[in-house]
Amino acid sequence: KLNELLRRIPSRPDCLLIHDVAVLEPARGRGASKGLLDLVANLARNRKILNLGLVSVYDSCMHWERLGFEVANNELVSTKLNSYNETASYMVRALPKGASAEEIRRDAQAKTKR
């Protein structure tokens, strides 16, 4: 849940939340965010976590969509996003069970071509 104290880590989490990611200027446009996302997706999958989540801010929604994320429209989440900015969106990416990093990358590319 957004903006709430996490009293304990769930024993079986279903989502890994990505927070405060920045890519240095010299690495932008060179696939660095895809590489980072591959690492995070593998980390999640190895722990049997089937979803990645994030809050897209500062008009970065299209960037995350290219990496396979989709906006999760939900009234409860929308209310919680008010503490960010007006362009903030909660986004989720489902990870295929047992998929390799290459399969995850292909899945994301296929979604952007639709």
C-alpha cells in the first residue's frame, strides 16, 4: 500500500516495488534502464515474486510502458498518488513464471509493438 507504514515484510510478497531509479546522463539512451530492469526482474523471479510495481513521475510513463509496464487505474491508488505530482501513475508489470531475462525482454518489446 502506498504511503502507509510497512509493519512487516510479507512472507510471500506478490510485488517488488521499484523506487527512486535514476540513470546517469552518459548512460541514457544506451539501454541502461533495460539492463537494470533485467536485474530487478531476475531478482523478483528468483524469489517467486510475479509482479514489478512503480510510481511513474515527471512524465516518465511512456518510458516505463516501453519496458512492459501498464498503468494500474485504481481509485484507492489514485488517491494515494496525490502526494506525488499530477502526472504520477502507479504502474505494474507482470513477470512470466520461470521466464529468462531474454524472454522478459522479448515480452516487453512485443507489448510496445501492439
